Amino acid sequence: SRFGDVARGVMLDQPPIFLGGQGGAVGPVSIGFGAIAPAGAVVRRDAPEGGRLLVPEVVAIPGDFQPGLYRRIGRVVRRNLEYIGDLHALKCWYDEVRRPFFAGSLEPLLEGALATLDRALEERVRRLKELAAKLERSIDLGLAAGLETLEMARQQELYFHREEVAARLAAASAREPGVADRDRFLRAVDDGRRRYGAAYRTVIPALPADDRAAGTRWLEAVAAAPRTAVADLLPSL
């Protein structure tokens, strides 16, 4: 699940997401900035941004449940690709924007953060590959149950291309997309450090809006790269 997104969240200028106590989320869901979940609420659906109050819903359990049969694989895969993209964007942010703020004795902390993001990327790609391997049984059950054609196509694409999908996601470059916006934003950050000092939480919000917008465009391009890398293998998504 994603709460907000990296490309805008790192600019430190978005409204907070409020999650009340004794609540939870049934993933994968995407929750927009400014959303509010009251105490005790279990979020089960995507929520747009803008201060929307998330109302708990009653869940109906389908009577024709079949273990091993996936009925909405597209949503799960799309959310995973978005999550992987955001991990790439966050890694770029730490490596290229936050690095100067970790100079000296804090540098090991930066390297630890980057290593953690690498492990998270490896884990998420591995989980997606594991899900794809389970689809062999789901495809058989879906054909027998007359599952809709589009859903069957999505499952078959992911199952038969699972090795190539995993390889492309693991090799997806986060360095190329949005280079012009990246360079503009990095120049603005350097100028901001000279103007405002070395305090990260002071420098980023003080940058001109146009420069922050360029930084967001750069990170959005990075986050989209994994989805683009597998688009020809998973056209039904």
C-alpha cells in the first residue's frame, strides 16, 4: 500500500494523512494526501487526496470463493509496480538530493538508508515473481469458472512472462528519466544550501515553487520507469 507518493511527499509541502487509532488497511490500497481515517476504521479501497473522510464499509464475503483463484490480479500488479517505482524514486532522492546533508559522521546513516531501499526493491520484485508463479493454478481455475477474458489475459501475461518481468524490474534504470528537471532541481538545492544552511527541513520547503515542481516531475518520471519497462509484456494491465 502507498500512503501519499514519493514525488510530492519529499517536498514537505503536502497535507498530512491522518490514520486514527485501532485502525488498519487491507492492501494494496493507495491513499491520497489529506485523507482522514477515523479511529477504528479499516481502509479497504483507494482514497483520493483532498481531506476526504474515509468511512468504514461492510464487506460482503462471496459465496463462490475458491482457494487459489485470483479475480482481480490487475489491481494487485499495478499497485506493486507503483510501489516499486516509488522505491526507485526514493532511492534517487536519498542518493542525489539528501547525500550532501549527510556529510561527515552522518554518511554511514545515508549508506544504511540506501542499502535498506535496495533490500526493499529486491523483496518487492521477489514477491511479485512469487505471485506470478501461483497463477498457474489460478488460470486453470479461472478457465473452468469462466472468468472474464480480460482478467484471464492479465493472469496469463504475468505468468508466462514472470521471469522477464522480474529481470526488467530488477534492472530498471532510475538514472535516465527526467534528466533536465533533475539537473534544474539539484542546482536549486545547491543554491538553497548556500542561502539557508545545512538544515534539510529548512532548505527544501524554501525552494521556489517552480524548482520544487521540476523536482516532482523528475521523481515522477523515475517512478514511472518500472511500469514502462514491462508495459509490452503486460499490455492488458
